[in-house]
Amino acid sequence: VVIPYFGYARQDRKDKPRVAIAAKLIANLISAAGANRIMTCDLHADQIQGFFDIPVDHMDGSFIFVPYLQSLGLNLMCASPDVGGVKRTRYFASFLETDMVVIDKHRKRANEIASMQLIGEVEGWDVVLIDDLIDTGGTICKAAQLLLDNGATSVRAICTHPVLSGNAYENINSSVLEELVVTDTSPLR
């Protein structure tokens, strides 16, 4: 089964009692339906591969993004829009041979950011925010503004899965982002 965007990947842990881990449930359903191998791209967390009892070919979007970013000829620095994306951002930074910063984000509830703090220095750098998916665009837009407010020369973003729900298009168009580069794992309008 080829699943470019495994949509249940964000539900990968138990955060409340009596709540199913949807990523595992869907993995079981796919196996029960007769699949004997899965091909997917940029899971929200690598450990989701372990939810499947069949082989998983986990493709990596960096092979598309890194050559493009290198072709820009900018003074690039990588940024993770949240602590959960540090591993992914470090991976990109190593390919681009640059430094990275992290934005510590605290949420009150889903899709509502309470606060954001920048960990690191970005003054004089062209910063690229790296994420696996963008849903409403709230986090990426606020992160871009925070980076610019802290001295970044420019801010752009990349993401593998452009979910882009709700007011995402408006949020991104009215943000300080120079550009948003995505793949086609989710249909775009």
C-alpha cells in the first residue's frame, strides 16, 4: 500500500485515559485488510513504523528539499518550529552544513498557541523553518514572525505534507514568510 501522507500519524500516543492511539488502530486495519508492505513519506514520528506488523518503507522528503535550498545561495540557518521537530531539523542542518535554532512552543489546547520562545540566535541569517506538516499554518506563521523579530534577514518554510486546513491559505499569504515549499503528498487547491 502506498500512503504518501499517513494522516493518522499525529495521533501516536495516549494523552488521556480511554483514548485509542489512532495511528496504531489504522496500522492494524491496513494489515487486516491484507496489505503486506507499506510505503509512506515523512511520518510525524519515526516510531510509528513500529505500529505496523508488516515492513514499512519510510521515504524522506529531504532529498527533494535540500538541493532546492542549496540552489538559493543564501546564508541559511535551519529552525524547528517546535521541540518535537528537532531531530528532523538537525538532519537538514547537517546536510546543509549549517546551524539550527529551536522554537519552544506551549499550547493551551489543539490549534491554540499560548507562548513561543526562541532558543538560539538568528540575527543576520536567512532562516528556513522545517516541518513535516502544516495544518492551519498558525504555528509556522507565528514562528516566522518570531524569527524576523529576532533579527533574521528572511524566513521561508518547507513541509512535506501541506494539509492546509481552515484559514491556512490566508494565514500564510498574510505572514512574513518569503515562501512555503511543499511536496504533493496531499492534494493542493
